[in-house]
Amino acid sequence: MRRLSKAAAVTGAIRSPNPALPLTRVPLMSKPCNKNRLKHGSTGLLLMSAMIALSSIAAVCVTSGGIATVRSDTVEITNNAVIEIDADIATINITAINITQLEVETRLFNAERINYFIAPTGGVPATNVKIHALIKKDLRLRAKAFINIGAPPGASVIVRSGLGNITVFGVRTGTVTVFAENGRITVTGPAASYDLETTNGDIDGIGLTGPIRAKTRNGSINVDVDLPPGSTSMMETRNGDVNVTLPIEASVDIFGAVKVGRIEAPEFATIGARGHEVEGVLHGGDAKLRMQLKNGTIRLKIAP
């Protein structure tokens, strides 16, 4: 059974779980007209008013900066539910919240061009929720979405996005999976694992504690991570740097290679004679870290 609230239908400010996203006041309805004036006014005045109204609507729909439609939805879910988000042009922010429900606040610009819905499955509370915000191919530059999501820490998150930055922050025990065509991926806080990939954009990770796979074609990878024993992590970029900071007590087996570029590493790691490979073992090497670059710099640091 779906438990979704209807889209907001009044003018007002919405609350955002992401402090970076400001409160927004959205005009949804113009001031009512005077019926008596219309009754006794001229036909020419009515025609002119209609033409002005039509021209105003057309101007709004030409680009993705049109009037926003605001939605606020809540779904009861299990603590270990799977949340899937599919979007074309969207800024997506996901926060861990300490309640067993999914909270979604969305602003849709030119909403009539976006196929947007939320579909919970698996009963009540739901075990899986799909959030869908896709745009027709010929209209993708004429609509966009801002999606703020609050989900319990145990929920696993899967994001598939075309264009836009994606942020996942907060302490969670579920997994984090993000695939983006164009956009920056930022992940903050512990999780069971991280699978992060973008074609054009940087990947940033702060305070990570699980195994990580990070891959970008054009962009850098900047990660502060404590790798768990027995895990294997892989970082790869074609054009960009890989910057990894490890805690001083980390137990890691390290190997990295760069085709064109350089390597900067601490004393425990050995740089190959040609300067294109680095390897080392820190405190027994219980976790494995592998890095591969085509053009860029590998930088390894130990946190103070």
C-alpha cells in the first residue's frame, strides 16, 4: 500500500534537509481576477489578456528555469530498505535520518516535461522504493529537478543520474552506489561499501570506512578512508589525480601505477625506478588498495 502525500498546492517555503539548499518560495497561482470587471469589460481586453497569459507561459517553458513545482512525500520503509533513484538532469542530496521512513522533497522545473513518480514495493513498511525523474530526450535541456532525500542509516542507496551533482552524507550501515554521466560525486561518512562512478566529474570521499571502488574518466579522486581488514579497494581515472589519505594506524597493501605523470608517497612506500609505479605495505597490509591512472598524479598521505 502506497503512502504518499500529494504535491504541495499552496505558495510557501519548503524545508530542505540539505543546509546548502536554501528555502524557496514558489509562486503557484496568480491573484484572482475581478468577475464583475470581466463581465462588463470589452472583448478586446479579454483577448489581449489571453494573449499576454499565453506568452508568459511560453516564456517559462523555453528553458529549465521555469516556475518550480514543489512536492513533499513520505513513505514508511524498513531500516534496511533499498532506495533507487533514476534521474536525467538533477541535483540529488541524500541524508541519513534516524527514523524508519523515507522523506523526499523535490523541486521540479518545467514539471510537465518530467516523468516523476515514487513507487514503494514490498508491503508496508516498504522494502524497496523507486524514485523516478526522467525527461524525454528532446526536452532534457528544458527541465531539471532538485531532490532532497532523507533515509534511515540502514538503507542502501542506488543512484543513476545523467547530469548533476550527487551528495550522500551521514553515518549509514547500508551500501552506497552512484553512477553518473556528468557530475561531481561527494560521499561523507561511514557505510558498508561504496561503488562510485562518473564519466566527467570529481569523486570526493570524506571520513569513509568501507571498501571503495571509485572510477572517473575525466576528473580526480580525493578520498579520506580507513579501509577495513580483508577488503579490496580500487581507484581509477584516465585524466585526473588520485589523492588518498590513510589513518596512521591503517593496515594496507598498496599498489599504484600511472602511465603519464608522477607519484608522491610517504616513506613506507617504494616508487619504481621509472617513477610510474608505487607499492608498499603498512602495518601488515590487511586491506588492499589498488590505483590506476593514465594521465595524472598519485598522492598518498598519512593523516597526522
